[in-house]
Amino acid sequence: MAAGKLYIGRKVRELREANKITQAAFAERLGISTSYLNQIENNQRPVSAAVLLSLAEKFQIDIKSISAGDNDRLLSALVEALADPLFEGYSPSLQELKLVVQNAPGFAHSLISCHQAYRRNSEQLASFDDQLGRASAFAEPTAYEEVRDFFHFVDNYIHDLDIAAERLAVNLTIPERDAGAVLAEYLESRHGVRIVRAAPGEEFLRRYDPGSRALFLNPYSPAATRTFQMAFQIAAMEQQANVENIVKRAEFRSVEAAEICRIGLQNYFAGALVLPYQTFVSTAKDLRHDLELLAARFGASLEQVAHRLSTLQRPGLKGIPVFFATIDRAGNITKRHSGAKLQFARFGAACPLWNVHQAFEVPGRLIRQLAETPDGVRYLSIATEVSKTGGGYRAPRRRYAIALGCEISYAKDFVYADGLDLTSRIAFEPIGISCRICERTTCPQRAVPPLKTRLKVDHYSRSILPYVIP
């Protein structure tokens, strides 16, 4: 944009609307065409000196009042904000920024305010440097968080990989034939890869030696795990182009995030190969989402089945929208996805009233819960504990719980709703998302007060909590 040209379309439009005049009538009074006025109002053309004088004469305005002074200050502040490394990779032209300032000054001010708040928080975090480490560690998401958010915002469904996996599953007649045996045969015939039992003492699930073209699998892992690892190896050997295209489009901030995502995408392909989409969707419907029957039908684990149910987002053939999560004994959510209204907290542990915590008390059992969140939405939640080991008595054992659920309107599609009173309000237990954002004021399990809430303390009485939430 050349210097000296005056783009004041928003102000001209506001002047016309304040006088309640149509574009045609306004243009006639200024002595210009309607199309020229339309271009001026949309900042497609600058205001000429003649038009500026006509505005002053016909509408008795002060030319100084529509000068670019205010816009110049706002533009300067916007340029400064966007120069922050936070916006690295985004370099708008001066033309673009001027259009934002002229047409959407409120948006520009809001962006600047957000940036200022970010800078203030960064400075406050920097004051804790000695105790908490570098402030930059808090300013950006970790590589793991970035990949987690990537899968979240694509609805946990990767179309290209899902289609490719399903096509291969059909060719290999999975699940009509045992997936483990079929994939072992396929790896050897197609890629010359031998399946080898790992030696005692080797603590890994899978190790591939490209030199000898041998895939070592832990013989003590469950059959479903070994099958999944073979499917993962096929993804690594056949889906490199697909994976690289997806990673490239994601534009991750770091090399670490890209590497983590590659693993996640190969895991996705493996799950889609063992549990091919259309067959799995129809079978899940027929079996009313009975996790144990689905696991037996496909030779998969309960976790693999539950996770696959959370990926059924193919356009035109979507499954029941569910939420899925894995939680460790400390309450940390290690995996999460929700196609339902329920959303998991990004920080902090899960609500202690959620039945997923009870799963550790009754290992080996599927437990059910009718739950209601503070927004009034009701859910059916299923949880069970999972215990994994790669060896014998002395081998470390990993324990965690998986949770799967749906909104109550879909509950009848799940076998786990049988015998439950879905119409009784008292049958639904109140749960939250996280104590820090939960609105419930009288929860007996509250760990910390909700954010941005003023507390009242009564020194003469005490209930379960030592404070009162207004």
C-alpha cells in the first residue's frame, strides 16, 4: 500500500449509517458512483482529496476527525504484538494489518490485550525461575500435549490411514481369519520379515532389526498385544508417505512433537487394521457395544476395543459418540478423547466421584455408573481396571483404568444400560470435570476451591470444607 493513501472505509460506512442513508443516496450527495462508494467502504480503494472535501462540506465533519492518527497508533501496537516469538511462522503483510485495524479495530484491541496478558503472566512465571525452571517451559505446550491436542481436534479420526488399514484388512480377510496368524504370514511373504521370540530378559514389546529383517516380540505379552505390534510394523513399512503428509500438514512446533505424532499415527493404523472400520461398526451395533464380546470377536484387548470406539468418526458412517480415557492410580488422565459433550480437564486429576477410580478397588470387573455433570448432561459410564506385565512373578506390573461412556440418550445402545433406571433423577450421581473448574459448592470430595471464586470463612462453625463457596 503506497504511503499517503487514506483508507477510512469503516468510518465512512459509520457516517452513512448514522445518517440513515442508503449507499445510492450517499454516493449521489458526494457526487460519486455507488460502486466507488462500495469500494471505499470495503477499503478496496482509498478516499481521494475531492471525496474527503465533499464529506466535510456535505456532512459538516472535521477532516481531522477521520484522519489516520488513531489507526496508526493501533497499527503500531499490533505490529509490536505480532513480532513476539509466540507468533513465529506468521508474518502478515502491512496491507493485511491495515485492513484489520481499519475494518475490525475491536478484534485488534482484543488481540493486543491478550498478548499483554500473556506477557504479564510470563513475567510472573519468570519470577519463579529458581524453583520452577525456565518460564518458556510454561509458555508453550509440551511435545506430548501438542500431539494430544492434534488428535483431539481431528476428532481422533485419521481418514487416510483408516481407509488404507480397512482396505488391507479386507484383502487379508480380517477378522474372519485370526489376525495374529495372518499378519505374521503377511509380514514374511510381503516384506521378508520374520517373527522371532525375544530372548528372556529383554524388556520390550517389539524390536525390529532391519539388517536381519527380524521382528522380535515379547513372548510373554498377551496375544492381542503381539498382534497389535505386528500391525504397527506394517504401518511403519507401508504408510510412511501417508504419515509424513499428515505430520507435515500439522505443522508441529518441535521435532519431538513430530516424532511422537508419527508413533501415534502408526498406532492408529495398527488399531484400524486389527479392528477394520465398517466391520467393527456393524459388529459393535449388533453386540450392543459389549466390550468383552467385541474383544473376543476381533482378538483384541478391552482397551483396544474401547479406544477404537472413540475413533468412529467417518463421515456418513459415524458410530455412537463416546468418551474414552485411561487413568492411572494417582488420577492422572494419560489418554483421553471425547466425541460426547463431556470434556476432560487439561490440567489436574479427574473428579474423584467418577467411577473410574473405583475400578482399582474391584480388579477384573466392569463397573457401571449413571452420572450427571454440573451442566445437567447425563451419562452412562463404564470403567474397568487393566493390569499388564511382560514377564513372570518378579516382573513389574502396570495398572491403570479405562473408562468409556456415552450421553444417556444413547445408553440403550449399550448392554451396560440393562437393568438401570435411566429415568430416575436420584439414580444419577453428581460428578464434575476437575475441582478447579467444578461449580458444585457442597461436594464432600472437593480437593481445592474453584478458580476465581471468593471464599467465605466462618470461624465459629465448620462443615466438611473449611470454607464456604458463595
